[in-house]
Amino acid sequence: MHPSRQTENIERQRVGQRSTLVSVAVNIVLTALQFTIGIFAQSQALVADAIHSLSDLISDGVVLLANKHSLKGPDLDHPYGHLRFETAASLAIGVLLLTVGVGMIWNSITKLQDPSTIPTVHITALYVALIALIGKEALFHYMLRAAKKVRSTMLIANAWHARSDAASSLVVALGIIANLSGLPIADPLAALIVGLIIMRIGWTFSLHAFNDLVDKAVDDHTEGQISALILSTPGIQGIHDLKTRKMGDMIWVEVDLEMDGTLTIEAGHAIAVEARSRVMAELPVLDVMTHFDPVEVG
């Protein structure tokens, strides 16, 4: 692996570990607080939010594990390295969110079928919901800033998981306010909405991670940037068979370079190296595999 890429990966691991540990600490406190008060205050929505926070703890564990393994270099069993551990972790987080969301929706529907059994919640639940809302929103901004700094899709996914928690805490707070105002079904209805929010985010993460795992090409804009950088290299007459795929947050590129057929092997190699360097300097590209195709010039 190129030394600069290795340095970037080390920095990504360090930032990822630090931000995830902060998330772990916050979610441990919130899970305990929300679950305890949710049971005491008889708020299904607050208990649902506690389960959401618990799912964060599990996803944080997945992120820490993937963050550790993705830094490993290529070996005999993984000649392309271990960067897709991040993609697998993003998929795991997505599936986890989908599962949690379905469970919440099912439980809420069960409660809504018999509104007479829904109690009026204690006002303490509202205070805890507001504390959770502020804490999770602050955590989201901190984690997203760290994720963008090191351009990690996995960490961005985990940050938006925290944002989904903040959104769910807002819904929970509104549901509790409505319940206290004389609308009992508002509490399980809030829990139902939280479940739908979680399912939507889980589906988005799962779909994006799945596309990367099945070698979907990068978007047209990024592919156009790669083409432009290669074609700007002196000595490149054209390109064809450009192929891209994601390796974690990095891009693997394969391309055939059209060059003057009268060039020596040494000269052609130098041009290919320059094209590769240009792409890797400007974009998050792990490597560029090239093939020299001779063409007639003039």
C-alpha cells in the first residue's frame, strides 16, 4: 500500500476509535436512564427509545471491530486488503436497525389495538426524553465532523444513526407531551413512528453497503473525474474499459491506456505511473491498474 494511504488509514482508525468510544459512553448513560425512567413512568415510547440507544451500543461494537480489522494490509487470503470490513460493518448496522424497527412497530401496533390499557405517563419521562434529544443531537454533530474529516462511510453511517436517535427522541418527547395532555395513544404512536424512522435508515444503509459488496461502479461524476485526470496526462491518447469498484471508502480502478505504439516499454510505463499518481493524488483511490494499448498517432 502507498505510504500516504497507510498514514491516512491509521488516522482514520484513530479518529474512528475515539469518536466511537465517545458514542459508547453517551449511549450507556442514556440507555440506562431511558429504560429505568421509561419503566417507572410507564412510557412505551421512552422504553422504545432506550432500545434504540441499546442498538447504538451494539452498532458501536461492530464499528470498533471493523475499524480494527479494516486497517490490516493485504495477505494471502485477502490480496486486496481488508477495507471491505467497513462495508460489511455498515451492512450489519443497517440490518440491525431494520430488525429493531420491525420489533418496535409490532409492539406499538399491539398496544394500539387496545387503547384502554395505555396508561398516562409520568412527567419525568418528558424530562429524560429532552435530555436524550440534546445529548444525541450533540453526539451526531461531533461524530459527523470526525467522520467527514477522515472520509469514512462507516463512521458517517454511525453518525447518522445518532441523528436518527435524536429524531426519535424528539418524536418521543412530543408523544409524551400529547399523552400528558389527555391523548393516551400518543405514547405508543410515538413508539411506532420511532420504529418507522429506524427502519428507513436501516434500509438505506443496507442498500448502499450491499451495492458496494456486489462491486457496483462509482457514480458517474466520480468516474468522469477519474477519466479526466487520466486523459490530462501527457502521452495518453485515450482510454477504454474503465472499471471501478468500492473497497471500503476507497476506489479500485482498472483501465486500458491508449498510447503511441512506437513508445518503448520504459516510456509507456512512465506515462502509466504518472496517470496513476494524478488520480491517487486527487481522489480517494486505492490503486489504478493499467494496461498499455498501442495506437497509431498522426
